[in-house]
Amino acid sequence: MQQQLKTSWAEWLDGFARQLHPAHEQVFEQYPTDYYWTVFQSEWATDVVFGNADFLHRLMPLLVRHGTLVFRSADVMRYFAGR
């Protein structure tokens, strides 16, 4: 996971973009523009983030309660629609 912090993601993703859209420079010749990369949602595996299962076991009810009180059914459905 530490390597992710050292990776030049924009450079790496631009390489894919050039392969997937080789005509990009030609299409945008009059109005040069680069891709703008963002991360809308990112996940970390719980076995990596929580090295101690007991801690996660104690925290889980609080997370479930928070999710139940804060999120609406539309939020949940939007999340699953993106999968």
C-alpha cells in the first residue's frame, strides 16, 4: 500500500488514456487540454486498515449505527448502482 502513495497516478493513467484515445491531441488541437483525474471513491481492505480484529469488532456497531442514521435509501441505491 505504501507504493500507492509514491505512484504518479496522473502519469500512469495518462498512459492508458493515450492507448484508449490516440486521437485526443488531434481532436483537441485547437483547444489543448489534458485529462483531469480524480478519485470519487476509494476502498481499503479492512484486514489492512484494521490490523486488530478485536478493534474492528468493537467499532463495527458504531459504523453501522452511523450509516443507518446518516445515509438514506437513495444513497445506498446510488452506491449499488455504481457497482
